Amino acid sequence: MSELADMRLVVLGLGYSAHAFVRTIRPRTVIGTTRSHARADALLERGIRSILVTGEHSPSLSEALRSATHVLVSAAPGAQGDPFLFDYERDLAAAPDLSWIGYLSTVGVYGDHQGAVVDERSLCVAMSDRNLWRLDAEDAWFALGRRIHVPVGIFRLAGIYGPGRNTLVSLSEGRSKRIIKPGQVFNRIHVDDIAATLAASVARPAARYYNVSDDEPAPPQDVVAYAAGLMGVEPPPEIPFEEAELSPMARSFYGEVKRISNRRIHEELGVTLRYPTYREGLSALWQSGAWNQPRLPAGAG
């Protein structure tokens, strides 16, 4: 992207998806925040300067934001709101060259739609605290963009998978379960397709909400069976949902059923998914040998 040769990117919470974006777009300079010394060291080995955030105001981050041309927000909000917006709003407003803000959210904000198709105009009926916090953070960033006249793209991500983070890994580690709940489907998205969507938005900045998902909502047990077939192993036995031992968070995921429409990223951003379903994504990971590729140390934003 020659027109972005002077891109100065700041990533607030440089985790799994944000790192894929950095690899894809290759900005002139990139600075990311992290809460982990181990991750800071790992990022430095990859040529990425990081700023350790501890909850206190960071003059270094203020300076970086004031000189940024693009900002990607990849840190989860909490009960007190977005962890960066309150402390650094003035710096963002004072950035003369800032032309794009991207905020990574989740399709979880839609809540349960009983299997119906949802697009960006659908009602958000989120019930969990974490998804209500997400909605509040989306609103806050969108409002900031209007105040400072910078387009903010809100990217609602489906279930993320990619190298080191996929059903092949969980199968190999004995963690996969083939849970059967009639009518249950989930959408997914390969991390490389997230990166490509963000890059397309950078090329066409707009204050918009985008669903970032694959083309096929699918039952989770089908994904496990397909991964087992690729590996040449027997899939785990089927477990009725009522008998499954699940964490409260995992059980809450199964309490919501919706089919995500990704039409907007295709029509408005011109995105063609490299992995339109889990089959292409898992097959490519298996065939390339990248399925169990080590990730950066935990502790992103």
C-alpha cells in the first residue's frame, strides 16, 4: 500500500488479531501497548516497539498517539469503561494527522436472536456484563470520532481462529468436546481475514459498523468432526448439551444462537474472504503445518 508508506500506527492492546493486522499492512512505524513484560520482549524481537501499560497515565503513549496517523483499539473494556479512552482522549483529539480509528468488538453484542440472521442494523440485546461493556465502549469510541472528525470503524468479530488457536490444537491437546445442542450454530473468522478486512477499511475509511465473520454459520460439532478427519483421528464422542461440563462463559455462548451476515464487508469494503468457511481455514492450517505455530506470550492488552 504505497499510499500508506508514511503510516504511523498505534495499537492499544497488541494481541492476536492486532498482530496479524500489523504483519499484513506493514506500517512505517508501529507502537503497541501491552501489560506483560514477556510480551513486550517478544514484540521487540519482531521489531515492534511496545509501551508497558500499568493503569497509570503514560507520557510515552500520549506522545505516540499525538503523532499517530492510524489507531487500532484491541483492548477489552471493563466495568469502568474503555481502559484507554478516558486517559488519552485529549491526545487523540490533538493528533493532527489522525485519519482512521479501528475498534475491535465482538458479535456477542447482538445477544440471542434465536437463530435469525443478524446484520449491522439488527437490535443488540446483549445480556452479559462483558457484552454490555462492549456496547458502551463502541458508543464511546464512535462518539469520539464524531467530536474529533475522524472516522471510527467498529469491527464486530466472530469466533477467531488461526495459527496456534484452532480446533486442531484443542483436539491434539485432548480439550475438544463434540457437544450436541440442536439448532446451535456459530460463525467464525480466520485471523488473516480479520487483518484483510481492517486493511480494506484503512483504504476506505468510514464511520461504520462491520460484521467480520465467515460465510457459513455452522454447528460446533461439525467443526470438531472435520478437524478430526484432517488429522486422521477419531472425533471425541458426542455429548448432549445438558450433560456437558462447561465453564459459565462457555455455557453462556451456547445460550445465544444467531447467523451473522457479512454482506457489508463484501459490498462496501470489497473484501473477498480467503477462508469463507471453517473447511478452507482448517484445511490450509493443517496442510501448511501452521496449525500449532507458537503464539506470542499471553497478556496482550
